[in-house]
Amino acid sequence: MTAGEGAASGVIMGDPGDRGRFGEFGGRFVPESLVPACMELEAAFRAAWADPAFRDELTSTLASYGGRPTPVTECPRLSAELGVRVLLKREDLAHTGSHKINNVVGQALLARRMGKTRLVAETGAGQHGVATATAAARYGMACVVYMGEVDTARQELNVFRMELLGAEVRPVTSGSRTLKDAVNEALRDWVATVEDTHYCLGSVMGPHPYPWIVRELQRVVGDEARQQCRAILGGADPDVVVACVGGGSNAAGTFAGFADATSSALVGVEAAGGAAMAKGIPGVLHGMRSNLMQDEAGQILEAESISAGLDYPGIGPEHAHLAAIGRARYETATDAEVLEAFQLLSRTEGIIPALESAHALAWVARAARSGDELVRSGSTVLVTLSGRGDKDVAQVRELLA
């Protein structure tokens, strides 16, 4: 498929072309000084993605180091309680505790191929920062992670993990001191150090080619899950595929595996306090055009979420496109619902989910109990458990005290 062919032919979740457009969303809205870096990155990724040796090294590393494939787990007790068959795609079992390792190993290998010696990254919940620090340690690269000051406080354990892995964590004190501001600082760093630095962006957001690169590196989640579900379901696909959405990398990777499965509904679940799809309008932020939370003057509003990883006022441009064409539906979950779902999965299945992942579970529980048309009695629902909840246990303990 040539550049632009997927977008032009209407292939869902295909190649967005040289302009990086998903319908009216996406693009490359960056300072002139960053345009050459983005174009260099796109060319390097296209060459690497077409190189069997690069793909083989990525696949073998994710198998021997990352723990792939992750399993799909039946949830009999949770299913009995909700009246629907719940399956979990277990990204919590991947190395570093989340799906983030899939993306950062790919980007680190790409950076090495480009001759870069330093990685910078942004992080909210800390999982992307931990994964980036892990990849940097494995490949002998310097690493700086930007993290909002608010998030460093609520994710102290992950800050220590990053530092233990050799990364420098730089708290961001500007703006809301959360994920949005960490992205700003990482972009500023990249502008100043682009000759030897690769910006390892953690989600399907930002300027082209990042939304496409991250989605392709996370596609392994959906591709595995579809094969595994068919083995479990006698060749059938699940009725509903659900994933949490902040920027939306685990959801994009999951949805990519099922985009052409017309029998499977796709549902992304945002935090109620950061619902770019429910409350947002199109605008430009962090180099992309997407749905954003903003006021009448176009000023970006602060997102609020119990989970640091979903505390973002926008959504990846491909998600905005999937909603616009009716292929995916986007819902929200409140903090109270998330806390209940966090405890529900722990109690029924002995699996403690990340607070981010608990948003997806919260919507499934609400939909099953309320008789939502997508989650009928006896339906099969696949939920991507994007991460494990070790990092959140202390925070949840305080909230429940």
C-alpha cells in the first residue's frame, strides 16, 4: 500500500498518507523547526516497517523480553455477576505492567536505527515513562521523562522505578501540572535537541506520523486478541470490544485488530472529567487536529480524572475519526464507578486493574446492569486490561479510607 492509499480508499485504520489525515482529523501542526524532524521520522518509520529484519527484531524482542503474546482470560465469576461473558486481554502481564512496552520497544529500535542516542518522553500515570526508561536501559540510551508535578505526587512508586532504571524524571510545574503540560515540555526539549534525541511519544496523539506509528506498534494487541478470541469462541468475534481512552493508544491498538469485524462493536471509555468526545469540539493541540476540551475562546480546559493516564483534554485524531464515521462509540465513566469496578474485578477474579483500565470495566458493568443495547444478556465482551493496578493501590486505599 502506497502512502495515502489507505486514507484515499477508505480503509478503516489504514495508512493515513503523507498528510497524516484521518478524515478531517490529524495532520502536522508544528513549528517550522520541527517539520524536518517529523518528516525524517516518517521516512525512517516507513523504511523500517517495510524491512523484515526490523519487524523480526521487534517481534522477537517483544516475545523474549516483553512477554508476548499476552493471554486472553475468561472471567467466569465476573461474567456470572454481570450476565455477560467477559474476556480480558491481559496487557497487565506484559513487561513493565502495561501495553506501553509494545510502543517504546518499537520506537527505541527505530531511534537506534536513526542514530539517536537519547530518548525523551512524557508520562501521566508513569507507565509510559517506566516503559521508556526500561527500553533506554536495554539499549544503552540516555533518557529524560517529563511528568506533571501533580502526577509525580500520586505516582511516587513509578517515579522511583524510572529513576531506578537510570532515567531522569523532570517534574513539570506549569499549567495544570499534569499530562498536557508534560507533553508541552517534552516537545520543547525535542525542538532543542532533535539532532541526537528521539521523542518517544506515548499515545496516538501529536503531529503526524506519531498517531500512525503508535497505532501500528500497538496493533499487536488487537491482532493477538482477535486470534485468541476466535480460538475461545469457536471462530467467532466478540460482540463488543472495549478499551479505556485517554490519548487512546491501547484502544487504537485493540480496535485495529477488529476494525473490519463488522459483528464487533467498538467502545472507547473516557474519564467523565476529561471527555473530549462527549464535551469536546475540534481544535488543534500538540501538533494535531482532534476533539479537544476548550472554552468559547479556544482555550484548552483542564481535564480531571482519578487516573493520571486519562487526565488529558483531548483524544487521538483517529479516535475522533472513528466516532465521526460511526465505527466506534465513546462513553464515559465517573470516578465513583471506576473505584467500584476496580474493587469488583479484584474481588471476583483476583486481578487488580490499573485505574485507567477500570474505566472500561466500569462502563461494561453499567451497560450490563442497565440493559444497554450493545451489552445484552449473554453477549460476549472483550475488555483490554491495559495495565495492572500495583501503581494505584496506595491511591485507592486513601480514597476508600
